[in-house]
Amino acid sequence: MMIQVFYKTGTHDMVKTETLNNLLVTGVIDQFKRATGWVKVGRDRIRNIPEDKYPESFDRRHHAD
């Protein structure tokens, strides 16, 4: 399944579900589209990503807007 995303750079793309998960972990996604509408990362509720899936250098506190 392909999902529409907007990156923090302002560009947009269509990505696979697995790719979306990786992009969310790295903090480069600003918004992505669900069936119910657009989700703003850092504002809207998204599923939990296990701590061990975050790169060691990734600090989530600095990626939420």
C-alpha cells in the first residue's frame, strides 16, 4: 500500500508502509495521509514505535514540533 507523505523540507512523496515506519523513526516526516485524513507528526496520535527501533542517535524530544 502506498501512503502520501509530506517531508519537513516541504516536498511530498508516495511511500510504502514499511518505508513510512522508517521515515517516522528518523523524524523526517511532517505529515502523512490516513483514510481519515492528514496526520501531523508530533501533534496527532500515531501508533507507538518500540524504543529498540529508534536509531541510537535519534532523540524524539527534538523531533516533535
